[in-house]
Amino acid sequence: MLIFCKSALANKTYKFAVNSPGAPPYLYIDPKSDTYVGLLNDVLQEASHMHGLNFEFLDSNRVRNETLLNTNKIDAFLLSKVWLKNPNQAIASIPLFSHRMFLYKMKPFEDSFTLSQLKGHKICTRDGYIYPSLTKMTENGFINRVDSSSKISVMNMLVAGRCDYAIMNEFNAANVFDLREFKDNTFYMSPRPSDKTHTEIILRPELTKLKTQLDQTIAAMQSDGSLSESLQFHVKMGSSPKN
């Protein structure tokens, strides 16, 4: 449990779930301070300055977050609302940035590649994750979904030949490829994203005032360019050489 953004003006602390241990550029642990940093942290710090808010990071995981939100055990987490199992039971901030999912494999893709070419193939995926482009194909048996517990294990399974493709967010994929265990492997990315949406801050439906405050903060950071600068900075930090 990590507490930050304390302000004498605030009288409530909002609980923000983190997909532990996080991942650049969204949220990740700074080894020097042993605290979370990243784009989201920059946004929440600015919201704290603008509106006198307190936020508390709670380690969690993507599979549990929606249940925790619906049972009032957390107040917010980062995701795209279209990926929620029950989107009508939550509200969302305005988008922070575009979120693109790509397919990856160990051989080059043809420029003409389309999702129809996945028929009969195994796709490495994250357990509990919803992939809009793959949902119907999985349900009708067009593809075979092979779930794994983490982004690292997804790529390990791809390297081991246990699946033909892996699907992953572009930032997470870049972060995984920089790890020492994959330095001798070459991965190829699909020519076009399989899914494209926006990343938002998901909130309990009654937190309309907090949504307004976060929307104002995000809009201000978009207007002055600091949101883009934060994203670019933390993308670079995430792609720094790993020991």
C-alpha cells in the first residue's frame, strides 16, 4: 500500500487500484524511491494540486479490479470502459490517450494480414482479459485462446511455440521485449492494431464530482502539452536498457 498526494485541503482519500507491479508508461515502481511513478501518477498529482485531492494506491490486478469497484472497496482504476464486463455499473473520465493492441509472432507478417487469417490458430492471451476483436472468434471456435497469468508468460509461451500469435498492448510489448530473457528473440508486430480504443480512469458511478475534477485536470494537461510530455517521458523510461 502506497499513499501519495496528501493535501491539507482534502478531507477524503480515494483508493486507486494498481495492476501490481505496474508497467510503463502508466504506473511503475521507481527503484530509487520505491514508489509508483508514471503518466497516471502525474495526472493524479496535478489533480491533487488543482483540487486538493488525496489518492492512495492499492496493489491489485486487472481481473479483480472491477469486482473491487462494484463492491465499493476501491474508487478507481485505469482501463478502457469498453473492456468492462458490466460497463453500466461504472463511469469514466475523458480519455487520457489511445490504447492499441497488436498481434505478435515469431515470423514476419504479410502487409495484407487480416484477422480472418487467424482461423484455427492458437492465440496467447492474458487470463481474464477481454479482447473485443477476438471475443466472437473465440466463442464460435474460429480461434483457440491460450490464457496465461502475466505478459511475460504470454511471450514465453509464444517463444516456446505453445501458441501461434500473442496479443498485447504496444507499450507492454515493448517493455517485455527489453527484458534480458528475450534479448535473443525477434518478435514481429501485425501491420495494423487488432483493437484500438482509449484508456480512461474508471470510477464508481456515484463519484461524479471526482470525474468532473479529473476531466478538468486531464483537459488542462492536454491543453498545455504536459500530458503528451508525460507520456513520452515514461515511454522512454520503460524502454530504457534493463540490467
